[in-house]
Amino acid sequence: MMRRCFFVLLFSALGGLCAHSPVPLTMAQVEAILGKSGVYVFDVNTPELWERAHLPGAIFVDQPDLRKFLPRDKKATLVFYCANRICTGGSAAAQEALRLGYRNAFVMPEGIFGWVGSGRPTERGRASPSR
């Protein structure tokens, strides 16, 4: 009985951790949903990287101001990315969105470097401080 209780508690704890871990999406998956209604793509890179290249339609946001950029609809699809697999900003922002009650928060681990390297289309532009 004691052993059963231990496993129930262990799996409950692990389930809680998994519920707050963003699911990774491939670049192909992101490309397939890019520009669709109810999909928001967030770039959490530096202003310099944003200006050089970002995904079409992406929203530039720095993490401390994340709340003001999130949609009201907690069921919206949110995709976060930063520079590459080494960068943790996209995952951290997606995790924060999950903590705030958003249920469809994802991360694109390859980031902007992977996107550019694959030859996919990008946009350029200045990072506005009023965003």
C-alpha cells in the first residue's frame, strides 16, 4: 500500500511538471500555422537580432513585458522562439505563458538561426520601444 501511494505521488508530481513544460514544434510545424487566425508568434531575441531577421508576422517582446503582449484568449496558440537551441529565452517565455493559464504555448527550439539557415522567409525591421 505504501509503495502504491509513493508511485501515485511520484506520477502526480511528474504530471504537474510536464503540464508546465512547453512542447517543442519543428520549423515545418511552425511554418504550417504561421499567419493563421488565433496563432501568435513571439520573438524573444535581442533588438539587434530582431532587426536583422524575424519570422513573418512575429511579435517582438522582451520577457519582463510578456503579459502585455499576450492575447486575451487563453486557448490561442502561442509560439515562442529565440536564437537557437542553446538559447533558453523562448522556453522560459512559453513556460511563463503556461504559468499564466495559456494552454497552447509552444517553443521552436531551432530559433531564428535555424529558420534563416533553412532558407525560410523572414522580415526585417526596427524594434520599437513602444511595442
